[in-house]
Amino acid sequence: MAQLIGEGIGRVDGPAKVSGRALYVDDLHVPGCYYGATVRSTHAHALIRGITLNLDYDWSDVIVVTSVDIPGENVIALMTDDQPALAEQVVRHVTEPIALVAAPTREKALEAARNVRIEYQPLPAIIDMARSRGEEPRIFGNDNVFKKLELRLGDVKAVTGGVLIEGEYEVGHQEQLYIEPQGVLAVPREDGGVTIIGSLQCPYYVVKALIRVLGHDKLNVVQAATGGGFGGKEEYPSMLSAHAALLATRAGRPVKMVYRRDEDLRATTKRHPARVKLSTRVDESGRLLSLDADVLMDGGAYNTLSPVVISRAALHVSGPYRWETAHVRAAVVATHTPPNGAFRGFGAPQAMFAVERHLDKIARTLSIDPVELRRMNLLREGDLTVTGQVVKAPGGLLALDAALAAADESPLPPLSPIPGGGGDAARRLPGRGVSVVFHGCGFTGNGEAKIKSKVILELQGERIRVLTGSTDIGQGTDTIFPQLVASVLDIPLSWVEMAPHDTALVPDSGPTVASRTAMVVGGVVDAAARKLHAALQVEARRSAPFAELARARRARGPLRVEHQHQPDPSLRWDDERYIGDAYPTYAWMATVVDLAVDIDTGEVTYRRLITATDIGRALNPVLASGQIEGGALQALGWATFEEVVTDGKGLMLNDRLTNYIIPTAADAPEMVTLLIENPYEGGPFGAKGLGEIPMDGPAAAVAQAIEAATGAVLNRLPMTPERVLEATP
Amino acid sequence: MLTSHAEVLSPRSLQEALTAKASHPETVALAGGTDLMVLIEANKLAPSRVLNLWGVQELRGIDAQDGWIRLGALTTWTELIHSTLLADHAPALVEAAQTCGAAQIRNRGTLGGNLANASPAGDSLPPLLALDGVVELGSARRGLRRVPIERFFLGYRKTALERDELITAIYLPARVDGDETFFRKVGTRRAQSISKLSFCGRVRRQGGQVTLARLAFGALGPVPLRAHTVEVALEGGPVRPQLAELLLNDIRPIADVRSTAEYRQRAAVNVLRGWLESLAG
């Protein structure tokens, strides 16, 4: 039997998706299905004076639901209970849902929604995050702060020597832009409950939220084929599922809700905008003496996952560097704007852009080569992070050396002419930029110990079913898990299959987030497979290969083993003071980007993107490279293309793919993707998490490259042609 | 929303199409639908009558006629790209077509539609202006008339098209030997982008002196426009790149979701100067 780990076997979901057989929510046709639509706030902050129906409209086949129709609690339960499923007396952001309608056709539902009249009494609103903390009106708690935290390493104030270098960095919203918009189908069950079939990442989040809204637990959540998530389908599907379930329950028939792209862009969560102020002291050789960081993030109108996002930002704002002392203050505040939420990187990209740009500033100030400055300060074995975690087997230098070597070895691809871009290559200036980042894998601190992820394996004959709540949203879970089981048990891959991601069948394996699925849940799968083998040996009272034992018991009944995540007992974490082992391990990545800047227009053309990423072990190198390349392109989008333009009320104005610009294949550089294997003993076969780290590093490398090409110093994302041209001396 | 209430007529001849348009002037003409369907989907347009021109053969084809190139109004972007006639006579228009939309859009979107939609950012419009294009309009009652393209655009998304008229063709003069042209589209990404600004230039030189200059810009005002001040200044002398600064007299850029007025102004001057510098050598 071939060892399957390290093999780039094809995705199990690939053929169905490529041939069009895979069924996404909108492909599911249920007889008698109604279509849902949402009536949303047009105000950032207002009292709802009345909800009335236009009596000239034909309502005979329309279902209408408002907050008074909610059988359970009017709350989307997540970290706190501040967000209602439907606004009651107050709206706190534009696009906040107020009422729902369902009708036999989508067109009729959208038309009906336009005939629901909301009467508002507008109230003053806070749109700018810099004017939120402690200000009126109050949106959350006593001071409009969702979460603030502070961490210290040594005493920053005691450091007075060296050169004081200060900087301020800013990043805007970013839309996840999954290809498939948010969508859910709610189907009433015979027992009076409801089945949710949705495009989602975390089925058990939806279960927990719906129990509260519906006031019962007669429900199951099934993940349909999902066209990307990137964090955008972590928490928002709870909202959409609640809406569809309310309508379906009320109508007594299936209800489908699939957002159009413009509605999805305007109403659903985005990456948190952030402002990071860094004040540092550095000695003249470039040694990092002290870091004083102040991170501010805009959470939007409701808490969602903001406390965890700000936590990850605080834990990554040091960058992968050794600081002798550090003081980090971080806060995420409320504004009357659509809530921000999970997005690949989850606070780390914002922090990492800031610290990497700041290292460039230090290098510029001290006239040190920016790459050498990084090399000098990268965390080494036994160093302390800013939480006092002792660094083990760091991959920063490995990654940096590998990326730089590749940049020297492989020839730079020629600068291709752009159709309609003029032919004059002389008017485009070349530049190269380098960044190094790390990313904590899995949940912060003792998060995994709280979640206690479960996986079940079922053996029947020679078939093993993997039952897990971890979903495949395009990243490869459904391929990796069978690969792990088959490798551990030394059996053909064809013996292993994934059970449908239906909460009626599968256990809670924790959410599919935080670069944790392969590393943490994969580890549980690995252990469960060993447990299954052990169970067969006990049953047969002999040691033998799994395949042999499984064949011998073919006629006997099914065998089921369950395993739960066992956190590394040596990890220590103080969640009050933010001291200790912030993450079980870290992935590390170096980026070398080559680009050209048009001196007339500030347009950036990408030529080559080299990434070297320490991911522990590549379980499936093809999928791993795909994740990294896709994530890196998404990062280039954030760097120079993607800007959410809002009006004075926080409403997204560029709500179409023609004006919210993400890169296309034509914009993608040639990519050289190096996987560095530096095994982590806590992960299956040494694997670490890798889903998010490609989002962290490229933007800062691009900024450095633009600076090298033009002299334009940009400390704000996105670096659109407008900003590049304006900053060009 | 394109509701089932809308009446869709699909004429098979130009005469039939013009008659239908004349008898119901509120009828919305549909060519490739690449602009129209977006407006309908966004609830910005709810036509009760639609005239589907796709089957009208007289509106198709690219031919050379008496020193002119005639492009039927239904000529698609894809047809522009693959036309050998245009590769010789209007390479700037071919380049513009290559930058327009995605392959699916280029297969449906038409030159006539681009003119009728009259977006100041329409990809074909600067080349048509720089090449001295003429628009041919047809009416059942008054027959055909020809309008120089610059006079076709009256204001923001307002054209010279009368309510009973359809665009039937676009005429371009055959290329004169020695004419030098240039097309540049500025957008955030390299494909499927609506321009922040676009530029098409054409100069003719004799003995180092500019005898004709056509400088046309998209997305720098309410209509696609020509930079007459710079054109006049250029004509009669050698190519002087510094004349690009005069462009500020000709353009009125605005800020919108795609860009800022300051950027459009600066980038437009830079692009023009860059081209003039390359001509000056």
C-alpha cells in the first residue's frame, strides 16, 4: 500500500464540481418551495416607528415575518447576545434586517419586500471608529468597546536608549468574496422541526443559534456544496439560517434564501478595518529594544467575533520578531456600520501589515537593508514571544532563506504587455519587496481545550466512514481526512469515505476556522484511526495489520470509535494577562514579490510571487500549494485592488463585481510556491495549519516593492493606483 | 426586473425593426443586452416593450465601402477583435475591444449598444472619436442620417438618437498611411475592468510637423470627449510633450466609486505626455 501522506491526490469533490454535478443551495429544488427576501434598514441608527404593508399590493401568497413572530429569543447567539435576528425598536446599521417576506417566486419576494414600509425616526450615528470609544450614542456596553486587552513583556518604559521610531498604519474593509453568495434552504420536518441546508462553514454554530431563535432543538443543519467561505460563512449563516427557518416555520413549507451579489456585499460581514500605531526603540545595529503598540479596530454595530479578532491582532502585532520589551494595547469598538467578522487571517493580516511596514521604516531610518533587519531579529529557538512563549523550531529563517534563494535562482518572467496598456515598458518601474510573517495555528490559548473537538469513525465491512462537523469549503477537508485514515491504517483510499456534513449524523468537531482543521481535527482523525485499529486488535486478541483484521471481521456488525481532542498538557495560558503559550505552534512564511509600477498611472503589474511557507508537513502538497496560492492572490487583492467605498451612513456603494475589484487570472503573477517541512509533533504527521498565513504577508511585501520602485511610502491599504500616484514623489 | 409583462418583439429585418420602433417609441432596443440586463436586474429600468435586434442581419458585418469602413451596429467586440480589415484600418479600436469585459461579454456586447448606452467610460468611444467615426441612424419615416460621433453625445448618457430611431451602423474613414494611433485604458485590474479613464490618440505628421491631431478621452467628463485645446496646439508644429498640460482646459473629471477627480486629471495628463514623449522620440 502506498504511503498516502505527501501525495498530491486529487480532491474528492473535484469531479462533481468541475462537471457541474455538485449541488449548491441554489441548485436544490424542493416542491412547493417559497423564496425569501429581506427588508433592511436604510438608516445607520434610527428608531423604528412602524412597519406597515402597502395595502394596494397583493399579499395573498406572501408570508411576512417581523420580530414579533419569533417563537424563541430574538438573538443570533454567538459570543454575546447583542445581535437580534430582526431589529425590533432600533436599527443600528444600514442593511440591518427588519422584516422578512416569502413568496412563490424570487421576483415576487423581492417585489413584496419593496412594499413593506418602514417608518424611521433617525438618530445620531457613529460611523468613524476613531470617534466611538466612550462617546455618545452608546452602541455597546458602557463605552462602545467590544473588547480591549493589554499584554506586556518586560517594562517598555524602562527602555530609553536607542532610536525612537514611530509609525501609523491603516487598513480598510475587505470582502471575502466567496464565488457563491450566502444561501440557505430551510425545510420543515415532519416532527415540527426544521432542516437547514446551507452554504456554510460551521454547522454547529447554526444549531446553537437556531435553538435560541426557534425555542426548540428539533433541527439539523446540513452543509451543501459550498462555493468558498474564507471566514465569511463562519458566523453570518446563523443569521441567514434563522431567517429562512422563521419563514419556513411560518409558511409551513420550504423556504430558500440566496442573496444576490449586491445584497451580499452590502449586508454581510467584512474584514475589520484597523489603525495601528507603533512606537519602537531600536539600537543602531537594528536590534529591537521595545515595542509599544496601539491597535484599534472597527467591529461594526454588533460584537460577532470581534473579541477574538482583536485578540489575534494583539498577538501578531509583534511580527515574528524578538522584542526585548513590549506593551500592546488593543481595542475593538462599535460603530453604526454593518458588523465586521471572520475573514481569513482573522486580525493577523492587519497587525502584520503594520509591523512589517514598520520594519521597513526602521530599516529606512537606520539605513539598514530591510531583509537584513528582518534576518537579524527573526525569532530563534528558545527566544520569547511577546506573551513569553518559548519559541520551538521556528521556521522564519528557513522560509526567508528558501524564498530568497528561489528569487536568485529562477529568472524573472518578462513584463508582459497589457492589452490597451500601451507598449512602453520603460514607463513601468520594477521593484522587489520581501516580508516575513508567522501565524498562530488553531485557537488562541486554551480555546482548543474548551472546544473538545470530536470525531467518529465507523467501520462496516471494509468501509470506514469519517463523521466530523469539519466542513470542506474548497480547502480540502474531505480529501485530507480520508487520506489520513488510509495512511494511518495502511489501507486503500477507496475504503474511506466522508459522512455527509449533517449535524443529525456528525459530532461537533469545532468550527472550520483558524487554520485548525487539518492540524487539530486532523490530529483527532489520526488518533481515532489508531484507536479503531487498537479496537480491532483487542477484539481479535492479536496484533495484525488493520486490513487483515478488518477482512477477518467482515461479517460482523459495524464498529464505531469516537475520539476527542487532547490538548498538549504542557501548554500554559493565562487568558487574563495574556501570558504564556498563545498558540500550540506557528506557521511561518516569507514572501518575495516582483512587480512594476506604471509611472504615469500608478498601476501595479505583478510579475512573480515567491512564497516559502513552513507548514510542518504537507499532507497533500497540491492542496497545500493551492491554498497558499489562492490566499496569496487574495492578499494581493487586499494590497492593491480591493476597496470598500461607503457613503456617510456606512452603506457600501461599490456593491458589484464591476466596481469592487478583485484580481483576475490576468492579474496574477507567476507563482513559485515552496513548502517547507519542519514537522510539529502535535499535528498529524507533523502538519501545522496553513489556511490563513498566505493572507498575512504579501501586502507588506508589495508596499516595500512599490517603495523600491517609485519611492512612494504607503502605509495604508489598499494601495490603489490613486494612492500610489499621490504618494509618488 | 424583466417581468413576464414585458412584450418582446424580434424583428427579422431592419424595415420591420424601424417600423416597430416608430410605432412604439417607448420600446427599448436590445442588442447584446450586456448593459441593459444589468440595469433591469438592478431595478433601474423596467421596460414594457423590448425590441430584440439580434436577428436583424442588415445590422451585422464589417465591410470596406468607398474609402470608409462600415461596421454594422450589431458588430460584437469579438468580431472587432477578429476583423482583419480593422487590424489594418483601426488597430486602436481592436485594442479597445480586447480590454472590454470578459469573453462572454465580448461575444454579446455590440458597438451600437456601446454608443446607445453612452457611458462616458464606454470602451469603444475614445477610438471612435479619435478615428473621426460617423454614426448612422435610421428612422422608418425619415430614412437614414449620419452624425459625426462627437455630435452624437449631447450630455451625460444623452445622445442625438431620436425616439423613433435606431443606430444602424458606424463608419470609419479608411486609414491614411503614416497615421499613428495609441490606445490606453487605465483601470485597477488588467481584465474585466471598467476604466478609471481611457485615451485614444491619433496624429499625422509631415516633415516632422503635426498636420492632424485627435485626442479622445473616456471617463473624464459627462461624455467621451476630445481634447480640442491640445489638438489645436499640437497641429502645425513638432510634437511637444509639454502641451499635455493644456489638457486641463478640455476635461472635467469627477469623483465616483471608481476613482477621484484629482487622479483622473493627473493620470490623464501623464498618459498623454507619455505618449507624446514616445512620439517625440
